[in-house]
Amino acid sequence: MNACDTSSLLSAAAYVRCELCPRRCGVNRAAGARGVCGETATMRAARAALHLWEEPPISGTAADDALPAEARDAGSGTIFFSGCPLRCVYCQNAEVSARGAGWPLTVDELAETMLALEAQGALNVNLVTALHFAPSVAEAIKRARARGLTIPIVANTSGYERAELVRELAGTVDVWLTDFKYASPELAARLSHARDYPEAASEALEAMVESLEAAGGRKEDEAGHLTHGIIVRHLMLPGEAADSFAVLDRVAALALGHCDLSLMNQYTPNEACRQAGGALAGGVEPEDYEALIAYAYELGFERVWWQEAGTVSESFVPAFDGTGLPGRRA
């Protein structure tokens, strides 16, 4: 990227009138104003650590209790960033996505954190909800690569991204680990305050497929770890089985043959959902989840990941306590 290119979404100038996400709020984050994401141009994160519970192509054998400890992979090198352009009413990570948890992180400190994760054995650098800081993140990756970073970069996203930004990140992001939350604009508006979510997520996924194909398609290393690819995640929600089936229809139309599919049943009601009552105060019906898995295979998805019964647990939410960040490493 040319340092003088102020039109690029990866230029620092993109923070001046921010249009990094589909909200395109136009806020001057460079001057300290907070965008819809809740953040200024000062990059912040809440945790950087090895994570065991991603899909097997991302975390490897890390969580396989059947293997002796010495035979397991170390896991995914996960960095949780502060803020989020969405406001999902059921968010499990609201402490960091909406309530301000996090510590400032310079570009050089982020590069250092990536290198530290690789030194711990991480299979990849997994950037969780990072792209509202895309100019800073892209520069940090560039500096880390120059200092010897060799593992893949995973963009772990809500799916609510601009296709233009996805295209600009081609060659920087190796693996897209993207949600596809809703097919219904009405449901997206009610639960995430983003009526345009299905359209934005569809355009972003199309751009991810284009980027992957330009890079030669899906690739694994000899151990089966994903080095280039797309994993589309869908979290099934209580009482919304019909929309989950519609999501699979849409993903199949956009990316069948190009992506792995991860179907999740770990929905756990947060305190706000428990207090509000209704369907979101409960859990997903097992028969609905089993039917969704079967439907994925009927549609022709070849690589489908699913979760065992009993995965509903707040234990999936890590401590956002600064672990692994420069100056706060435990």
C-alpha cells in the first residue's frame, strides 16, 4: 500500500471519516471520536492467548482429550479486540464488544504479540473482531511478517464486513473464519440492530470466495491445519430454526464447494436474555440442531463441523483480563 493512498480502507486516513464497516458512520475516530463500533482510532485488545476450542482445522488437536498432552497441538493464537460494529442482544463477549474492556495496543505491540503467540506454538494468529481497526491490524501484520512471522492469519469476524475491505485484505488474511448469523433482515434488526446484515454478509462472503480462488483455493498443511480457506460459522438460535435453514440455503448459493461449514449449538442466554424471557431465555432444541446438520449434508457441503451435546456453557467465554498483552503477560 502506498503511504500516500488516502482512498484505501487500509490507510490511516480511513479513521478520519470512518467507513470501515457497513455502518459507514463517518465519525472522525482519528480525532478521538467513537464510531458505532465504540472505538476511536486507538487500537485496543482484551486478551491474547492460545485457544483450544476453535474448529479442528484452526486449533488442531488441542482439545482432543483422547491424545496424550505431548501429542496435542498448542491451539490457535487468539487476540480479542475491543469494540464491535454489531450490538447482538445475546452477545457472550459483551464485556469486550460493548462494555469497554481492553487496553491500548500500538501497531508494534500487536506485531510483538503475534510473534509471541507463534513462539508459544500457535498454529495461526486468530484476530477476533479486529477489522474496525483494519489499517492498524494490516500494518502490524506487515511488520510481524518482516520480523519472521510465518503462521497463517485468521480473520475471525461476525460477517458484517464491507466487501471492499475484504478485497483489500487479500494477501494479508489467509483464512476467513466468518459468521453468517441471519438470512432475515427483520431478525437481524431485532437481534443485532443491523437490518442490512444479510446483504452485507452475503457481499462479504462473495469477496472472500473471490480472494480464496485468486490465491489458489483451500489449502492445508501435512497435519491438516488450514493455511488458506474459509470457514463459515452459524450459531443456531432458540426458536429460529427456519432462519437457520435459510442461512444454509444462502451460504450454499454463495460458497458451496469453497468453504467449510461450522454449525454451532453453544448458544447460552446471557443475563439480559434471561431477564427478558421468551425464546432467547432458553436453549436450542436438540432435534432442530440435528435436522440442521442433516440439511447441510443434503445441500452438498462436504466439510461440516458440529458440536456435541452439552456444549452450552459460559465456560467458552475467556477472561478479558489483558492476558498475553505487552506489559500484562501472565
